[in-house]
Amino acid sequence: MTLHAVYPGSFDPLHNGHLDIIERSSRLVGALTVAVLHNPLKDTARLGVETRLGILREMTADFENVSVETFEGLLIDYVRRRGAHAVVKSIRNAADFEYEAQMAHLNRQLGGGLETLFLLAAPAWSFVSSTRVKELWRYGADVSGLVPGATLKALAKPSR
Ligand code: PNS
């Protein structure tokens, strides 16, 4: 059986920590779908969903077993619809662990045994989050060491 895993997130914006998880998890599973959460009724993201998809597609173009999609609603429903077997998540610190453990337990209980596979964030990226990247960018800091070029380009554009 080919293990098909889903790596879900807002990716608003994609940063180097995300890319590291995509690269590492794609080596462990047969197929990896990066799933971008989109709430069309309440889209408060800094970057529009099409922009986030575009960045991810550009940055994963060389990974043969990685695809990029968007999803709405509950993750367990999306994973079931796609016939995927597991979810991939990253843990940077104890706060992530608390939050992600709760999500993983709920998703396993409500998702018919859906398992979450956790990868520890690489030390180099363990302090990077999309929230911090956006804050730094807003105040004019140089975030080029934290995000790929495609993200920098998108942040620099006035449109979403
Ligand atoms: O990058 P983020 O914002 O940390 O990603 C969070 C995400 C998208 C993985 C999470 O919010 C999610 O799974 N949302 C879909 C709604 C859902 O299934 N909630 C689960 C409650 S247990």
C-alpha cells in the first residue's frame, strides 16, 4: 500500500520551516498532499488562497510525490474524501505539542482512527512561524532568511 499523507495548514505565508517538513515527510510517504485551509466566508489571511497555492506549487514543483490542494471545513472530512491515510504535523516546542496533541486525539477519535505523524521542526526553523514572519515584514524587517523567494515576492505585492 502506498501511504498517502496530508500536510494541512494555513501557509499564510509559507516559510522555510514548512518547506523543511514538506521535504522530509515527502521522503517518508508514497504521496504527500499539502492542503491549504480556505474559509471563503471568513478569509482573514494576509495572502489570498490562490497566492498561497501558487507559492506552494512553485516551491514543490521538483517533488514528484507532492501535490498541493485547498480544502474547506473539517480536516477529517477532507482526508476521508481524498482517501488519505494519515496527517503530517510539525512540532516546534512544548506549546505546539499541547495544541497539536489535542487536535490529533480529536481527529483520531472523530476521524475513524485517523493518525497524525509528527516531525520535530529542524532546530534552524524551530523559532519561525507565519505569524512572526508577517509581523516582522509589517515593520520592515528583512525576512529573507526565513522564507523562500516566492513568499518574499508575494508579500511585496500590494494585492493578496
Ligand atoms: O497552519 P495552521 O493555521 O496552524 O493550520 C491549522 C489547520 C489548518 C491544520 C487546522 O486549523 C485545521 O485542521 N483546520 C480545519 C478545521 C478542523 O478540522 N479543525 C479540527 C478541530 S479538532
